[in-house]
Amino acid sequence: MEQFRQLGEALGGLKSVMVFRESIQINHRQCCLLLDVFTFAYECIADEIIQNLKFEEKNGKWKILEQPLREIHKIFREGEAYIRHCMETKDWWAKSIVMSHNNDCVEFHIHNLLCCMPVVIEAIESAGETSGWDQEEMQRKRLINSDKYRKEYRDMRLFQWKFGKQYLITQDFCRRYDTVWKEDRWFLYNKIHEKKVEGISKYEKKLIDLLLRNLERSESLVGKLLPSSILVGSKDYQVRRRMGNASQYKEISWLGESFVIRHFSGDIEALEPEIIELLSLSHPNIMDSLCGFTDEEKKECFLVMELMSKTLSTHIKEIHGPRKRIPFLLHVAIDLMLQIARGMEYLHSKKVYHGELNPSSILVRPRGTSQEGYLHAKVMGFGLTSVKDLTQKGNTNQNGTPPFIWYSPEVLEEQDHSGGEANSKYTEKSDVYSFGMVCFELLTGKVPFEDSHLQGEKMSRNIRAGERPLFPPNSPKYVINLTKRCWHIDPHQRPSFATICRVLRYIKRFLALNPGYSNQPEPPVPPVDYCDIESVLLRKFPSWGGSESPSVPITPFQMFAYQAIEREKVSTGCKDNSESGSDASACGDELVTSGDEPFPSTVERKSLLGHDILNRRIQLTRKSLDLKLTKQPGTPKGRLARPPQMSPRTRTLRITSDNHMISSPRAIRRVSPGHVSDSELS
């Protein structure tokens, strides 16, 4: 209940800020969209709580909602910070350059909300299945929830028609998601033209030309860069520091704001098509090139980018420290992995391959005031391969580690045959391999192969032969499996970044529904392998395996499809074990009996009732079912000779030695009509 109250406070603060919405000069439509979506999300959550939960149980059965609601609260706060930034009137020119290229509203804030909303709804439904005392009502709720995952709703259009409001993907919202960024750019275009009519200085006229060039899509402007005098000739232009030894990147001050420039020399005319392509890229998880300038006489080029705090490598080194502790909580590491994967997914959709992906080519900065260490990650260093920093071409990178530890075996093989990396041809699959190595460092804090006694050519040879770094004991298997698939020796066996993003979103969902995993002696694990679910869905939806970056509104449907297949696999596994008489249940409990629930909940929940009520219910259960509680020879201590049969319910009650009842899913005898198997989906 406290988390829901905080969510209401966050929304109230957002509404109070938006009282002055008419004062927003940049990204006005996107700010209004955020307010509308957040308001609608809060109302949907409130309706779900009213329909499924009882207020008097707020201190008990609502517990499963706490972590998902915290995630929504964090998203609301980040959205409010975005709106406040858009409302500021200071340094208007610099903000116009940055925000006109920024699509964080939909691609970051709304994406995060659409990822989290299905988790909140599932948590409410799971809590609602045990809400109250009426067993028949609980059974009806389970049947209603299971009916939601029927075969016909595994179609995007039907899903949107049936659940569009619940998952914030109504036709109106989807239309606004697609058009709001373009609308704001059009309004900014008109605003700049208004300033052009007003009395402005000569330098401001140059800035207007720069902004119009960024906003217009005229063919006459393609392939042309503005003169560098607009940048370096400004009175407030100042180079603050060089970022890295002999680096192309420098921190500068310009127009009252801090930026990063990528300064390089060469045949600029030959590089202009590639530079123009970089200027067209925009995503919250890549380093956008905001504008470009050139000096034709000196053959120099300047690309202006947003300033970030530090590299991921530096951040890990600061946190990891001499004690060699794991740098991130698991859910924070998964969030970072998802952001990096989304950035790479976008680049690959534009046919841009990185080739140098490692923690030194990922920039991070803190996200808001999060106490858990959440970071915003952006991939940098892609494109312009012919002018990449020479420091990356040596034997070691800035952190003293050999660069080849991040390269895939096929790239190392090609370098060995060609005699150098200048001729290496990077691919999507080689980037996926590098991503797997980045994940290893995120999860362990260790540089890959840092414990190896082999160095140089011997290590490179072993990598090509299949050697990989070792995860420490007790590492989560469901994350390790994904990482190992990424660094598979066969490139064709590695997943695409689109697949990686879907799996990571569902892992985030699992962690949100099991928030105490790190404090348990035996942390919970997913009931099925999410990579197997992905294989089933790729057969059902071949377009998901394409190279195009998926639109944000499809995210809730993809998570819904994952949940439907997961429930089906758990149901099938329970049915097989029940019919074969196996002692080990696929549902994770030894004492299970068959029932009629087609899709048992995948989250095992302890009953949160008080001891007195529990004892009374145990006595009633024993009397009504005439159970004999005498211990049979060989029966383990604290366990019944036979489990209590709760026929109206679809879960068993396991009574522990300290008189606690633990609710666990039952094995399934049959699957209701309308649900399909994996083979039928293919």
C-alpha cells in the first residue's frame, strides 16, 4: 500500500509541474504524452487493485506488488525529471540542439513503462488469486486469469483490441507514440523561424542555420557540413579536458552547456557520407552525434555529442575495488545489459556494426537519485572505422587489457590470416560475442581471462579453440545460459540482439516478482529456460527474427506471449510428471496433487496469514477432510503421511513443522481447450 501511495504522490507532483505546460517551448507534445500515459497507467493499476485485492489484506497479500510498484515509481520520477528539463528556459540554443535530436520520451521513458506494466498487472492477478477466504471465488479468479492466455489472444491485433487499455497500447496511444517526436520537431522548426524574424545577432543567425539544417530533410542539405567557425569561433567555446590519452574525444563548454566533441583529421570529403549517416542516428542508448562541423583547409572534422560521466570500465573499477566485490546488484546488472543490447539492436537495424564493443566503449551516468546504483548507458565508438582512435589499435587499451579478449574467434582468425585488424570485417554476430564478454564483467566485476596464466598469442589461440572465462559458483544459471549463447563458438548459434532484448526483459520481470532472491539460501529460478521460449516464439512470429528494430508498442505483447508460453510449458511439465507418477514435480514441490487449473502461477508464494488464523484454518481443513495426522514409519519429520486434499482449490497446502502453510502449484491433469503446444505453434 505504501508503494501505491508513493506512486500517487509522484503523479501528483507531475501534474503540478504540468500546470505550466503552455510554457514548455521544447518537446511540448512529448511532455503532454508522458503526463497522459502516466495518469492512465495509475488509473489502470488502481482499477486492477480494486477488482482483485482487499484493502484489509494490504499488509500481507499485497507484498508481491512492492517491487513492481517501486519500478513504476522510479519511471514516474525519471519522467518528471525529463519534463522539468524541457521546461527550463536557460541556455535555449544548447537545449534546442540537444532536445531536437532526443527521442527519450518514447524510446526510454515509455518503453520502460510498457515493460513494467505487464509485471504490475501479473503481480496484482497473482495476489488476487489468494485474496479473501472464499475458495470458490479464488477458483473463479484463477479460471479468469488463465482464460486470458487463450490461443486467439496470441495475435497482436486481437491482443491490442482486448487488452489495449490495460497495457497502455490503445490505438490512440500507439498513434501518438509514432508521431509525437515528429510533431515536436515541426513546432521547434516554426519557433526557430519566428526567432529568425526577430532582431537577432549575426552569430545567432548561424545557430539558426545549424538548427534548421538538423531539422530539415531537404535533399539539397544532404552531404554538407557547416564550417567549424560556428563552433570554435564562438566566444564561449572552451576545451576543458582531453578524455583519455591521445584521444579524439574532448570535453568542451559551448552555449552555456557541456558537450563532448570527437575531433579527427583526414579526407573529410570522402568521409562525409558516413558522417551524415552518424548524424541521422538517434536512440537513448547510443551516443548521438548532435551536429557536425568541418574545416576544409585543415581537413578537420568536429562531431558534437552529449556529455556522459565516465566509461563503464572506469565505473566498474571504482566499485569493484581491491576487495573484488561484485559491482552491481543482479537486477541493476540486467538493466544495464538490456540498455546496451537495445543500443546495439538499434545500430544493427541501421546496418551499423560496432566491432570494438567493450566496457571502455560504453558511457554511463547515474539515473536520478536511485540508491540502488541504476545507470543510464550509451554505446559509443561506432562508425568511422578508418579514423578510429589509434590508441585502440595497439597491444593494450586504456585499461591495460589486450583488446583481442573482446573479439570473437572468427575475427581473431581473420586477423591472424590478414596480419592485422585493419582488414577485419565485423558482423552482427561478432558484436554479440563481444556483448557476452561485457555481460561477464558486469556480472562478476572481472575482466575476462584476467585469471588466466596465458597471455598474448597463446590466449588468442585458446579463445579461437573455445576457451571462455569461468563464472563463479552460485551465479544465476538463467543469466549464464544467455551469456554462454552469446559467446558460442559457432556464430550461427548466437542470438540476435532483438532476441537478447526480449529475454532480458523477461528476466527483469522474473526478478521483480521475486525481489528477495539475493537473500535466500536457495534463490528461486525460472521454471523454464527463457531461451527455449524464444525459440518457440520465433517459429510462431518469424518477423521477430528480422533485422528491423521493433516499435515500442509491441513490447507488452511480446512479454504477454512469453508469459503464455511459460504457463503452457509449466502446465505441460506438471501434467507429464503427474501422469507418470514422478516424485519430482515440475512445479517445484514434492507434495503436489492433481487439479483442474490449466495454468498454475509461476510465483510460489508463502501464505501471509497470522498464526492464529492459520491454526484455525488447519484445524478446519483437518476436520472437513477427515485427515489422519499420525506419522507413518519413514515419514520425514514435519510432513504429513498424505497431503491434505483441498478439492475446491487448485493448490496444495504443505504444513511445515512450525505450523506454516505454504501454497504451491498443483500438477495438471488436463489443459483446457484453446491452448496450444509448442509443436502447434511452429
